[in-house]
Amino acid sequence: MNNQTGFDPNGTLQIENEQSVIPLPPPEPQYIPQPSYQPAPTAKKKSGKGKSFFKTVCLSLVLIILCSAASAAASYAVVDYRLSKESGSPSTGATVHHYTPSVSVTGDPLNASEIYDLACAQVVGISIDVTSTNIFGQTATRPVSGSGFVLTPDGYIVTNYHVIEYSVIKGYDISVMFYDGTTYIAEIIGYDTENDIAVIKVDAKDLCEVAIGRSSDMVVGEAVYAVGNPLGELAYTMTSGMVSALDRRISTDENTSINMFQFDAAVNAGNSGGPVYNSKGEVIGVVTAKYSSTGVEGLSFAIPIDDVVAITDQLIEHGYVTGRAFLGVVVQNLSPSAMTVHKYPEGVYVKSVNKGSCADKGGIEAGDIITAIGGHKTANIDELTIVLRTYFSAGDDTVVTVYRDGKTLDLDITFDEYTPE
């Protein structure tokens, strides 16, 4: 695998039948231009009597405004004191008491209302204010919105990488909002672009963390519930459905595919990174993508929680997934027509080789077709990904079989370790 660039928020995913699946891009609010400045009308000259009357009215208005402001300030002080005393307002520096669910996860089935009650304490909204210059040369800010969920009581939160990608690339602040409206600025702990998972952290304690289920126990037909912030505006929306299929390999770009399960609960832009609950109130997946095509509904995808937990443990400890084999090439699938016309064998076409990588040192060249690694067939990128992740780790020695200029070559390589750019 080559450089991991993550999701383009406006990009497209490809699945086996070449139909479009989107990674739930953040909503794109339209720019609303500010009204143009209008000069005030020229005042007509008034008599001295009129001026005296005008001064009296102005003085009266000033007194009214001052009295109103004093009254408002006093009212605010009383309200702020009561809120601080009753709920621990952040302005006092006291501990914030977030929403507490009335139910808990015991392993027994819960009804939909109880699961929603849990989600209100565990799901968060994530937004990043992206600043850009509009067509008028003015600075405009638009929010990038997504969802996430509380992994630990001390503030570790799971979401999709593509939800926070602008923050990773541009350094924008990440705002995390809870059900009660409390907002924190989060720090990035780590991310895995290959599996579209990220961990961020807020400075909070005693949060209500999710109960982790076992996605390996899922069965097709099982009821599931998705909770998130569709369109970045409809916060804490719950939709329900069932597991439609397991183990879907979704190609997220030319070099990456992710194992996901399919479900039919409605999700939209803004749901990315939110949890999928089972009927026990346990999280069994992370909402990541949906099918996008006219007339097609109910095809949504989530990353299984078993895979997510293995990744988040590494991200919290190291900031990235350690020990992962890295080949150092940019590749693409061969089209059937190219294989027929040029009589190419089944394999993955090498577009370029990273300078200094193990592929470069081992003699792999742009234009080669990788047909096998360590004797394992690599007919396409999905197979290449599975072979690398299943059979090899960083530092392993193996043989890469390539087709070049009508000949088959076996090249010895020692895998590099993948690290974030």
C-alpha cells in the first residue's frame, strides 16, 4: 500500500460492482452574502424648537436603555448563579454535570426509547469551522459537521478520520458538543486513514462512555439503531433498521478498502463517526458511508466495532497503528480491456514507487504489475490489502512477484512500517 491520504470529503467510494458509495461528506452550507451597505438618508435641517424636542427624546431613550441594561445584568447574574449552583456551569470552573441516562446496559434487550436515552449521554456532535475566501474576496467560514461517541469517562472520543481531516491538514479547532449544549475544544490523539478511524480527546471527566459490543456476534436481520447529527443541524436523530449483510469490502479510493457491514437505517451527511447500537444498547459499529444514487435507499455501511477497538487502543497508546506492513507504492486496478488488449496477467498496476521505500530498494518499478506477494495472489487492490494485513508485518522478508515487459520476476523485499505522514 502507498501513501495514506484518507477521504476526500467530496469524494466517491467504489464497491465491487463499480456503483457509487459516499463517505457521508460533511454538509456544505451555502454562502449567504451580507447585505450591501446603504448610506443613511440626509437629515433635513430643523428649527431650534425641533432640536430641543429631539434632545429630550434622546435623553429619555438613553435613560430607558441604561435602566434596561442594569435590569438585564441583574437578571443574568441571578440566572447564572442559579445555573452554576444547580448544574456546575463551566463559567464557575466547577465540574460539568452532563446528561445522565435513566437506564444502563445490563445485557438484556432495551426498547428504542431506552437506547435513545443512552445515546443522548454518549453521542457528541463534532464541528470544525473551515475558513476560506469566497468569490467576493471576503473571508467566509463554514462548519464541517460529523458525529462521535464517548469511549472513556475521561474524554476519549471516537469518530471517522474524514470528519476531522480538515483539522489534521489545516490545524482548525475541533469543537465537540454534548447533548446539554456544553462545548469543548478537542485535541487529536491519533488517526488511521486506512480504516477511517480517529480518536480525539476533550478535557472532561465522569463522562458516560458507551458499552462495547461484539460485532463478531452480529447476524443478518438483527435490529440496529444509528444516532448522530444528520446534515449538521438535526442533532441527536435516531434511525432504526437491521443488519443487511456482513463483511463488505468497500474500496474507499484507489489504494484503500475497508471491511464494513451493511445496514438499512437511514444515515446522511453529518452521521459520520456516530455509533450503531444493537438491541442491548451496545455499540457494534461506526457509521462511515452510504450508497448514493438516484432512486436507491437503505444502503448504509459501518465499520465493525471489533476492528475499531483494536485500532483505537493503538491510537491512544501510540498515535498510530504500529507494526503495519508498508510496501511504498501507488497502485491501481487493471481494467478488463487493458488486460485483454495488452495481454496482461491479473494483478495490480504500479503507478509510482516512493523513493527510498522497501519497494524502491527491492527493485519494484513504475509500470510493473504485482501478481503475488509471498505466494499469495493479488489480482486487485482488495486482495493486495487483505494479503498485506493478514500475512505480513513491518520487518517481514518476502518475495514480490511482478510482471514486467513480458517477463515474470521475483523480487526480495523487507517491509517498511506504515506511519502517518
